[in-house]
Amino acid sequence: MREPVAFATAAAGTLTAAARQQAFRFDVAAPRTFHFNLGVAAAANPTAAVRATVYDANDRVVASFVARAGDTVGTDVPLAA
């Protein structure tokens, strides 16, 4: 059996009614595929959801994904340096 791989957290935060969006930036030194996870705590509103959008260095959308209350979603995104 293989050992699980622990991924480093590059960004984390909490959205509120007063802070409805957050942005994080990280630099890519060499082309590679990154794995992004987006998790949403169970909310009082079961229809709550959040969207993550990943942009490349030219401000083009290269990935966009949604997680709903109580869920975690992940996706792999290839990014150039």
C-alpha cells in the first residue's frame, strides 16, 4: 500500500458577507501541473457555493470550478512558467 501524499497549502481563507471574494497569487518557476482543492464548510444556507478561478500570467482563465456547501472539489491545472 502506498503512503498518502500530503500537499502543501498555498492559500486559504474564509469568505463572509463583508468579504465576498479573495485573491491569491503565486509564481510558477517552471511549467507543471498543479492540483487545486476548494472546500466549503456546511452552511446555514444549503444552497451556498463558492467559485475558484485560476488565471495564467496573461490574465486568461485556465480553470474555474465550484464547490457547494459541505463539499470539497479538486482539479488539476497545467500552468506555464
